Amino acid sequence: MRAKNFTRNALRLLTLAAASLSLLLIPMGEGLRAASPLMVQPDIGINGFYSTDKAQRGRVIQAAVVVDIPGGYHINANRLIGKIGVPTSLKIDAPGSIKVGPVVYPRAIVRRLKVSDDQLALYEGRAVIRFNVTVPANYQEGMTEVRARLRYQSCNDEVCFQPTTREITLPLGVVGPNDPVKRINGNIFGGGGRRKR
């Protein structure tokens, strides 16, 4: 009896394993496939930055969400060429009367993947998504935060993963209009040194 149960359970496990393996590559358009839920998504880094160490009341500060994509992977661009994939989108939530300007996406790379004849618009390596934050002149000094939600779909040359939404918080120190601020993150925004206004 035990041998029969063992054999039955072993057959169930083999059937389940075979079904799982068949799901690893699900067709998704011509040549491109959807990744199985069993596959691990790439470790995509998402970080937020400002162009200065603090924000002066009544002024605009540059901000960016930087997406670091590992080699061998890409994410879809904000504007797709065809109907394949989910576009990358960034939504910004700011507290109170702080205003957020339009989101500016980087220029996409357009190329064909090995498994598809369709051209695709995508981001590889590092993608810097920019926006401006305006702090009103009457805003209270101190710490506040801006929240960013990034939705993207990552892929390699053969499979695409389920779309993902990630949220990050960008702490923001607000100072008076005549308080000095220092330019930072020159590798993202350019420039450097001290700024007086």
C-alpha cells in the first residue's frame, strides 16, 4: 500500500513539475514570451535624487528617479512603438501645496530582439526619469517627502516578466529662500559647487 501511495505521489509531483516547466515560456506575441511566475525577476535598482541638498521656499528643485537595469535585461520605454509590452510610467505624489512638473522620460533605444521581427522601444543600462518640484514661498520649513511610483515591465531578449510597481520615498528638507543650498548629484544633474540665491 505504501509503495502504491509513494508511486502515486511521485507521479503527481512529476506531472506538476512538467506543467511548471511548460509554463516557463508562454507565447507573447511573435517570438517574445512571458516569463513563468517561477522565474526570478532581475534586480532592477530604483533610486530618487535631487539636484540640491535642500529645497528653498519659493524655488524649483530638479528631481530624478534613476532606474539601473542589469546587463542582459531591459524595460519597455514610456512610449511603445507597437502593442507589445507594458510602458514604463512614473507617478509622483507631493504633499500639500508642493507642485510637481511634468515627468520627462529618457530617449528610448529602438531595436529588434533576436526572437522578434518587431522593433521595440526600450531602456537599457541606466534610465534617468526627470521632473521638477516647486516649493511654495509660504511652505513651512523642515522635512517633508515626495513619493514616486514606478510601473515597468522588465524583459530579456527572450522573455518578459509580469509588470511591477515599485514605490520610493524622496525625503526633502525645506529651507528659507535665502538659506544656502549645495548642488549635489552632479553625475545626474551636471554642475556642482555651492549655489547662492
